[in-house]
Amino acid sequence: MIAVTPKPPYYAVIFTSVRTVVDDGYADMAKQMEELAKQQPGFIGFESAREEIGITVSYWKDQTAIANWKNQMDHVLARKMGREKWYQSFKIRIALVERGYDFEK
Amino acid sequence: MIAVTPKPPYYAVIFTSVRTVVDDGYADMAKQMEELAKQQPGFIGFESAREEIGITVSYWKDQTAIANWKNQMDHVLARKMGREKWYQSFKIRIALVERGYDFEK
């Protein structure tokens, strides 16, 4: 679903990735990390889709919340496994959301 | 593909959408708009994936480039058709990319 986010400013972490062919627990870990992220202080929302590439955008209150999530122990382990097994390549961009608008039919 | 982007700062436009069931020229128009965006001054790159929701992130040199693209005539028409036919709902977020890092296996 489209994430419900507050009036800007807030932060977006844009994670774009290309997977390897290795599955080996990927879906379980992705789900687990999504649940864990939701419990972090400063977490706002989450959007994800994958075709040729995967795009996951998570939204956070501020840079401190992002730094804390980056250093969260289980997430550090998951990221290590990601680099070793699941991702061929990825790019992470940290961005300050300045403006936003919605359309609803 | 993962977009090749320069050293920050630059801008990201995060477009998250839910489609209607109406097809009626959508794929053609999406492709046409992607090609047109690439020709705009200040365009940097483009990433897109769709599952339950669609996420398209386009990258731009600055806010002026984004404003010009928003007002480009063919794009104005495409956006109108999008609201009338193709999108049930969408959210657009304009964000300043402050940091980025890459991983390559």
C-alpha cells in the first residue's frame, strides 16, 4: 500500500536492488526486517515493489532514526547476509522529503 | 536498471501509485513519458517497479528541472489522463538526496 506519511519534512531511504538467483531464506528475512523496522522509534512507513529491479522506500522521522535502524543488531546481520547471498548490487539514497501531494479518485 | 546518479545533492521524485483496472493506452503512454523525461534538461535517471503498488523514482538536478518537467505540455496532458483513467490513487514526494552509497558484488 501507499504509505501514510505526515506533512513534510521527514526522511526517505530509497533502497534499489538487483537480486542474485539465491533464495535461501530471503523472503522470510525480508518479512522479518519489515516487521522489525515498524517497531523502531521514528519509523513512519514503507513501500515496496519488485520487477526487474526492487525498489523499497522507507520513511523516517529524522536522520537519527535512520542511523539507529542501520545499527540495530538484527538488521546489521540481515544486511551482511544480503551482501553475501541475496543482492547482486544495490544503491541506497537518503533523502529529505520537502514536499508531497496526493491524488485519490 | 539501478539509475546511475552523481554525488549528492540532487533531487528525487518518488511517485507511488495504485492503478485502476483500465488499460487503454497506459503502457504506451508510460513508455512515451519515460522517453520524454530523459530528454528534459536536468534529468538524471529513472527507476521503476510495480507489484501491488507501483513505485517510480526519477532523479533530477534541481527543483527547477522538476518544475519544468511538471509543466511540460505533453506531460501535463499525460498527467490529466492518468488522473482520469489510469490511477486509483497516487502520492508524489519531492526529496533532496543528501547521501548515497552503492554495493556491487
